[in-house]
Amino acid sequence: MYKLYLYFNPSTRKNVTGQFLDPEEGNSVEIGLKAEFFNQRLNTNLAYFETKQDNFAVRDGEKFTTDGEFAYIAVNGAKVKGIELSVAGELSPYWHISGGYTYTDAKDRDGKTLTTATGSSLPRQTLKLFTTYQWDKLTLGAGVNWQSEIFDTRARGVATQFNRQDDYALLNLMGKYQINPDLSIAVNVDNVGNTVYKRTAINTWGELRNFMATLNYKF
């Protein structure tokens, strides 16, 4: 598998003078392998990707636009590369699994850590895994989301780590009971361990433990 993408994306970010940044331009290459197991019930995909980008928007430190919003600068020569492994399908007729692992290396043209538009670094590694097993009318599931550390680079990829989020893992559980062919009830519990974490390194906090119950009926 080989894919090549070219893109041109107008920017919604502004610099300190209140002017919009130049449109993002770049290209992306993806090379991958696919494999099937258990009579094509389980599918896997391994891919290498590389993106080169100009006019990538990053926070301009603590500077603001004339509108009072955070100001941004455009960085040329940004490069994001990495590998991605995904798996989805059945291990048995009643046991399903899905997940993925991604390793990302994001650098600016000077080889320094590349920030996102929020001023936070990207996690180098992420892992998501979810599995369910069905016993007659009852289905139980569990999943984990993990990512490596992120930090606030503040400006131009300089790794002065003002804010930081260490690596963390979130455990999620679910249960579903099929009352009849048309009616089912499900309960989901996210962040079972009530882990305190930040979605970005600049104090954008994630959700604590939460529950959701749903009743589904097919007409």
C-alpha cells in the first residue's frame, strides 16, 4: 500500500498584528502492509507515514493578537513521521478486539520538538485497545487508552518545559444486556481509576470518572 497526499489548508490563526497566517501547505506519504488472520476475521495494518509541512501554526509564546486572542507564528519545514499499527476483528465468534499503537516524531526545521497550535507537544507514543466478549445476551468489554508524556514548549519548538503531563493510562469498562431482539440496556464507565490528567500540557484538564447508562429500542 502506498499513498501520497498534497494539501492546501487556509489558516484560521492570526499573528500579533491580527493578520491571518499564510495557508498551510505540504505533502504526506504513507507506506503500509496489511495482513489477515483466522480466515480473514482478524485484520492488521502496519504503516509508516511522513508529513512535510510549511506555515504550520504554533503559539507565539504569551503574545496576543489585536483581538485579545493568543497570537501564532507560521513555522516552515515542519516534519512529522512515525509508524502506526492497528488491529480489528474477531479472535473467536464471541470475542472481538480493536486497537492501535502509534509512534510519532514531530520536529521543526531546526530539529526541535514541534508544538501543536495549543503550544503543547505531541505525545510520542499512544496506545488504544478495546475488547468485548459475549455470553448469550450479556456482553462485557474493557479498554485502555495510554499516551506518553507531553509538555508545553511555549514557542518555536524550544523545550523549556513550563507545563507537563506525564504518561498516563485510562481504563474504560462497559456492559450490555440484550433484553429481547429489539430492546437492550448498556452501562459505560470511563476513567475507572479516576485518573487526573491534562489533555494538553497547558492545563486543559481531562474528564474524571464518569458513568453513562443507555436504553436502546429498535422500531
